[in-house]
Amino acid sequence: MIGWMHHTPRRAVISACGTAAVLLIGGASAHVTDLLRHGLRPHDWAPGWLNLYWSSLALFDTLAAVLLIRGKRRGTDLACAIMATDLAANWYAVYGIQHSNLAAQPGLQRLTAFAALVLGTAPFTRRHLTN
């Protein structure tokens, strides 16, 4: 690990993990709402595997948030995996299925910014968290 990453201020680590946890809980809430209202296929236009993936985020977003709140490295690892795969799935849905673009999709814009936050801060925060 690069030396200057080791010196990340503790308040910055707490802030990054807290922000990510709050946003993950918001995402989990949206996925739970979709599940309760529409079942496992909340988006008729999307293939079944994509709907199943998004529905599974109700569990995985919650788990990542809890691990981050508890200060666990696995929370950062899971959040990074979620953000990378969720971003890829949403970009595929927007460009490959809906034939839209980033400018027309504010939800994708917000998800891209959140992914940048999680993936960009992970190298700085992970070292300060416990196993």
C-alpha cells in the first residue's frame, strides 16, 4: 500500500464509510419497495436475470451497510463489488436495452457518482477497518 494512504485521517474514513452506508441503505430500501410492490420482476422491460440481480440487492446492500457501520473491511469489499456490478448492470440496461444515454438518465448519473465515491475511497478506508 502506498505510504500516504496509510495516513488517511480517521474522520475521513468514518465520513466515507458512513456516507456509503447511508446510501446503501437508501438503495436497499428502494429494492425492498420494488420487491413488495412488484415481486421479483419489478421491471417488465428487463430480462429475468437482471431483475433477479436488482432484487438481490435488497439483501446485499443491507449487508454491506451493516458491515461498513461495524467498521469491517468486508463491508468495503462488498460495497465495491456491488457498485461495480450494479453500475455495469445499469449501464447495460440504459444503453443495451433502453437505447438511452447517461444525459437522459438521472438515476444512472447518481449511481455513477456513488460508485465513484465507493471505489475511489476504498483504498484509503479499507486499511483502517478491521477484519
